[in-house]
Amino acid sequence: MATYHYPILWLVIAALAVGIFAVSSGIGLYWQRIAQDPHVGDPVRKQLLSLQRLRVLLYALVAVMIAGGVTTWALERREAQLALEKTKAALLAAYNKDQVWESPDWALALREPKAELIAYGKDLIANTTDYFGENGIVRPHSINSLNCQNCHLDAGARPFGNNYSAVASTYPQMRSRSGTLETIPKRVNDCFERSLNGSPLDTAGREMKAIVAYIEWLGTAVPKGEKPKGVGLNDLPYLDRAADPEKGKLVFEQKCVSCHGADGQGLPMPGTERRYPPLWGPKSYNEAAGLFRLSRFAGYVKDNMPLGASHDSPQLSDEEAWDVAAFVNSQPRPKHPFLDSDWPNIAKKPVDHPFGPFKDTFPEAQHKYGPFGPIAAFYKK
């Protein structure tokens, strides 16, 4: 039954209900007549019997129509679910690890049983401050001035833009930073506590469920255990020198201030009430965030910055990307809140993790700015 037929069905049922009410009223009147005069003739009793039979028939029609409508709705819903599963299966079958990942068609999300939750999750990623920022409608003053998509571009859907394509396919996973088996909610809360410099979400709350539903939907076409091309951030070749904050300052002044401002706090976005994200200071990410590692920041800006850049059309050289990363991450920001618990096995620390102690003898300054090649070579022995 087509969707537009359901309102007609309910109108017919409503009309039958009115008929039942009218017939019941007539039956009541006849019973009143009989009560007032037990000797009324057979014609009155026959009319009463006819009305009683008509009411039973109307009740039966209503029951049949409701049962038919519910059954048809259930069958159509099942058919839609099977069609959706077939589409998903086709996407998985078409997966090619050598092709750059693309986000599934949003029309597919609208067909999901959890469509409303998925859409809510996407908006939470895109406009996080609307819900948790200074004037947040869910939990105000609980994060900084960043949205999730300031780090995970296009709400986590952009190739080479720190996307979520492989989250569902690779979690749960053991992570060296915590030394534990981590779930998707744990990973989400890591971002809330580090990149958003805030407090974690209730893992059983609607907001967490929505974010997880959206992230899982983005990975619809990625088989379990796979990481598609274009996932996360690109790894740039190491420089044969340390990244230079002074050179990076020149890059920033030439290519970044038009959006982020000379003070790095973000300018208003034209035509909106929103602002570009602050890159340092109390309203930006803290020292525990992934982007505080130079390799992560350099890979991010190389493929995505300044505005209009892409993996196929970069606007920065590798050296410029490393240097501007060094400049931004040399600026003041909230301190690392998890130094005592992160990287329980210090031998697992990335070469650009800038906080000791280390398994090697290289200084913290080299772990922050490089050159990273000698450190990487040390751990390959």
C-alpha cells in the first residue's frame, strides 16, 4: 500500500467509527422504547435486531481494515528494510581499497530505521557548540569554541580530512595511548576531553548514541577490518630538519589570517553568526589532542588548508605544512590533562609525542619539532 493511502485508510476507519456511534445511539433509543413499553410490536424488535447486526458488521469492518493496514505497513517496512540491506550489501561488495573513500549518499541515511538519530548525530558533529558550547542547548559551558567538524571536516565525511570512514570497521581496538581496548564511545569522549577541552558525554545518553549511529552509518560501505584510501590524515614525509615556527609564522600571515585572524582566534564567517575556529588559546584544543602532534597537524593542513585546498589541489608545500604546524602548536593553549595516564608503555609513544619520558635519548624539543627521521630510525632497530 502506498504511503499516501494510509491517511485515506484512517479516514475510512474514522467514518466507520462515526457510523458505529450513530448505530449505537439508534440501538439505545430502541431499548428506551422497549423499556417504556414492553409490548411494542415485532417491527420495532426487528429494527433493533437489524441495527445490532449492522453494528457487529461495522465493528468487523473496522477490525479487518486495521488489521489489513497494520499488516500491510509491517510488510512494506520489512520490504524497505530488505531493500536497504541489499543496497548496503552491494556497497560492501563494491568496496575497493585502492579507490578513495566517498561518503555514502545521504538519501541512504534517510531510509535507515535510525534516520532521525543519525541526522541528530551529524548535526552534533557539525555544530557541536550549539549543544555544548557557551550557550549550548544540551549542556552549556562544557566544551571550548570548537566543533567536531573543525578537526573532522564536512562532519567527518571528507576524504583526507580526518574522516570517520574506518571507525566502525576498526573498533573496538587496542590503543597504545590508553593501553586498553577502546570502544567508539570511548574514542568520542577522548575528543570531547582533548580536542574540545571539555567533559565527556554520558555514554548511555541520546547524544552519544546519535554520534555513534552517525559514525557507524558513515562506515556503511567499509568491510570490517578495512581502512579505505583517504581515511584519517595523510602522512607527510619527514623533513631533514626541525620544523621552524618562525617560518611557519610567515606562512600563517600569508595564508591563514584571512579566516583565523592575526591573533589566531578566528574571524566571523561571512553571512553567518558563526566564526572560524580558534587555533590556540583557552578556547582551542589542549595539548592532549591529536592535532597537537606535528605530523597530524601538518597532514591536516597539507590536504585541507587554506580554505579551498584539497588532497588533489594542495596550496601548501610539505615544508610550509610542517612549519605552519610548528608555529600554531608553539602558541599557548590548555595543558595536557592526561600526562600521568597516557602511553603506559613509553616505547609505544609516537615519534612526535612531545612529552617525556621516552624510551630513547632524544630531547623533548626534537620530539615536538623534529627532525623526526633519526627518532623513527631508532625505533626501527
